Amino acid sequence: MEQTEIIEVVREAILISIQISAPVMLVGLVVGVIIALFQALTQVQEITLVFVPKIIAIFMSIFVLFPGMVAILTAYMNALADRIIGLQ
């Protein structure tokens, strides 16, 4: 495997990891902003008010988006296996 092929595989892996993690991170960001706005409006500064809803929202988004994540990873691994087989 040449250096350009290795760089291409690593680049694809980084892009896929961003593609898989971005929706979950965006859900956490949106929930965090909503809770911060709620805290600013009501002046309730409870620390658990931030973490518990964010954790629940992130777990729910992972649960909902998991089939799509698996499909993306499966397609990448199949393409990577085809590249490995093609080298022999």
C-alpha cells in the first residue's frame, strides 16, 4: 500500500467519524443551549439541570441514529476490505 492510499484511508476514516458523531454532538449542543437559556431566564442555577437532560437527549439520539451509524460503518468496512483484498 502506498503512502497516498494510506492517507486516503485515514482521511475517509476521519470524515466518517465526523459524519457519525456530528448529529449526536449537535443534539447535545441544542439541548445545552435550550437549558442555558432556561437557566438564564429563570435564574435557576442547578448543576444537575444541565447534565441530566443532555445525557438523556444524547442517549436517545444515539438510540435513534444507531442504525444509520452502523450502515455507514459497514459500508466503510466493506470498502476497506475490498481494498485489502485487492492488494493481494
